[in-house]
Amino acid sequence: MSKVNELIKKLCPNGVKFYRIKDVAKVTIGEFVHKNKQSDDSPYPVYNGGTSNTGFYDEFNNDGHKVIISARGANAGFINRVEGKYWAGNSCYTININDESQLNWNYLYQYLKNNQTILLGVQQTGSIPAISKKQVEEFKIAIPPIEVQEEIVKILDKFGELEAELEAELEARKSQYEFWRGKLLNNTNNYIKLGELCSIKTGSKPKEILEDGTVEYINAGTTNSGYTIESNAKGDCVTTPSRGQGGIGFVGYQINDFWCGPLCYQIRSMSEKLSNRYLYYFMSANSNYIIGLKHEGGVPAVNVKELQEMPICVPTVEEQQKIVNILDRFDKLNNDITVGLPAEIELRRKQYEYYRNKLLSFEELSVSE
């Protein structure tokens, strides 16, 4: 930071010039390539309107260090950067810098990423959200001397590298967790059908759905569907959607009392042989079994009678508690944003965003200067 400040004080003490993107770069739109022509075995990534590549292709239409922007779709305005050969689709803008001795491509990426919310906020509404080529070309960026740009990039890339290392470690921990979960939850041949041990019920629609509150409304999704004033189901309960487009196979665990919706199964042990927390871990680890029960006609759904046939591995209650204790510790380390790696990643991300905003906020040089 001190070196950046010294450079700014020396090279641009009165502010820096702002330029429209079209004054310093050429913005191009890519070409359509059909999904059936793409293959995982092809060498070049295909970028379109999303936040990551959509596949791979045998040809490329761009090469080098480029900043790209999603042109259409829900993520229109999303900023990304690409190194090397790639195929830009017809929903992908590529920014080609005119003179890289005056504008560092990574600096351009960091500057635009820092202002991504502005681009996302100017999406043209309609059947498909979009931002126009003109909106991209007219967007103004602060361009300090190249020495300042390069020093800023060094600092921000270090933050990015540290965050990437932590995320890679978290992924390794999650793989470790899944391995041990599978090993711990299938350590006996004592399988009993779910319906022999548990009650499976659906709920009802509440009178009023709130945007905020303490009583969660659980229905067909992978997150709550809002909040209610009162509850209709007790806590210590496993939930899974009975029907819907995106949630089939998701398994949740409700600690507190909640409102169970009409598209949600609440599953509760009726036997001293099975703990609900253990049941949650077992069903989560075997979510593919539930997905396999899905009936596709119209709205995807899982029949309760078929769900009752799901075989549950049931060790002794003492062994279940040991397994729950181990998996609870793993779960907290991997998912609790107040402790462990998730907390550290969140802290680093906030630091990164803070310093990026601080480093990329410049006074505009007045025209007279």
C-alpha cells in the first residue's frame, strides 16, 4: 500500500484521467456455437452469458489476456478474465485493449470487477436481461500511470491467490468429509425400511408468508421459502421436498420448530432405535437414492410409499451418537461461517473487497489540468 501511495503522490498527485472503454479498447461480441458441437474432450473453453465457461470447443476465436463481460441472461454484466485461447459465444463481450503499455489487462479486470454492481444494475429488462455494447463502450474507467496499475495488480492478486488457496483447502476438507460420512454411515448390515421407523407427513400452506422472522417456512426448495408467525411442526426433524423443479433429493434438518409446507415431507423417527440427527446425515449421504425415486411427469415428485421403502442403515444408538458427533464437527468446520475455513475465507474476501475499492478509487483529473 505504501508503495502505491508513493507512486500516486509522485506520478498523479492531482488525480487521474477517466476514459470511456471505447477510447482505450475495442469491444467485440462473439459467435454462436451449438451445444452439441461442444465436448469435454475439446481444448478451448466456451464463454457465453454465464459466470463460467459453458463447455469446450475444437476452435477458438480469441487469444491472449482478455477481459470478458456477459451480455445476456440473468448474469448480464458479470465480469471475468481469460488467459489464452477461448471461444467467445454470442452472449459474451470481449474487451481488446488498444495499447497494453498504457493499460494493464489485469488492472482493467480489477477495476471493472470493483464496479460490477453498476453494470449489473443497468441490465435492460425484458424477457431476457441484457446489457448493450454501447453501455459497455461508454463505461468510464480511471487510468493512472502504468506503474501504479501494475503495483495495484500485485497487491490485489496476492489477496486473490490467498483466497483461492483457502477455497482449495475447503474443497479438500469437503471431500474428506464426504469420504468419512460414507464410511461411517454404511458400517453395518442392519438395514431397516424408513417407513418402519419413521412417520412421513406433508404440511400445509400458511395464512401469511413473511420476508423476515424467526419461524422458517420450509417447502419445496433447498432454502426456506420465507417466514411465518407460528409453527406447525416441531424441531429435531428431517425434511425433503415432495415435489418441485429444483429441490428433489435435498435433505434438510430443522433444529427449531418450523412451518412445514404442502410440498415438503417432514420425516421424524418414531423409534428409540433411530435418532433424527443420524437419520439426517444418512439421508443426506444417500440423496441419490431419493433422486432415483423422482417421477418426471408434469412436476417432478417423490411418492411417499416409495420413500418409505428407503433402506436405512441402523447401528446401535451409541454408535449413531458417535457418528453424529464426528460429522457435526466436520460440518461446523466446513460450513459454519463463524468458525474454521468458511470464516477465514469470508474475512479474506471482505479484506480483498475493501482494499480493491480503496486502491481503485481515484480523484478525476480536471480538464484544465
